[in-house]
Amino acid sequence: MEPPEIITVDREQVSCDGGKGALGHPLIFLNMEGKGQVDCPYCGRRFVLKQDAAAQ
């Protein structure tokens, strides 16, 4: 199953709140841990590290 949304980011550490204001979910922080991508366990958004971004 494909993620509902794919977001390209510059850092391995990201945060997600579902993006729907009060209809979203609690703010959580996610770490890619060198994998280059991470999925939000609440809403399924996939955060993908840009190819040219250095791991931070």
C-alpha cells in the first residue's frame, strides 16, 4: 500500500502532526536513523531525505 503523502526533507529528524490542524494527530518527532526515509505511525505520511542532503 502506498503512503497517503510523500514529503521530501533536508534532515533525518522530522516532526509530524498530521497536517490537519485540530483534525490531525499529536505532534511526534521521527528519526530516519540512516535509512533515508521514515513513515509516520499515525497518518502514514512518508518523509524521504533528499538525495543531496547530508545526514544531520
